[in-house]
Amino acid sequence: MASFKNVGPTPVVYRTNRCPGCGKSLRKCAICLMSNSNKTYTSDQYCWCHRCRHLSHADHLQEWKDRGNEVCPVTGCECNCWEDK
């Protein structure tokens, strides 16, 4: 997640490795294994499964699903993160 601070005409983006809601440390993307504080990857959008709690960049998880994968990308996790139940 990124936070924005208006300083002049262009917002400044700050990256954080903490959840803005609870302050706990965020984990790495389950697919690319980059920390969200890694400045080489430009996506600030993370998502996580409400059942297994595994975290991924939103675009990586969408690509994972689009390739026909039906279960969580974390090895050994058999959670169907896209199931509606």
C-alpha cells in the first residue's frame, strides 16, 4: 500500500511494509516473493485471501488465475481463493 502526501503539484508516494489498518508487518508476494517495500516493482496494490491469508500483488494473482490455476499459489496450500463460499 502506498500513502500520498501532497507537496507541491505532484503527490509523493511513500512505500511501507506495514499494514495501514493494524500496523503489522506485511509479508512478501506469494508469487514473485518481493517484499512490498522493494522499490524495483511498481505495483502498490496487494490483495490477500480471506481464508488462507496469503498475500500477493493484485496483478500477479490475477495473472495466476488467468493461467487456469484454481488454488492458492503458495506451495502446499490447497485453498481455492476464488471460490465464493
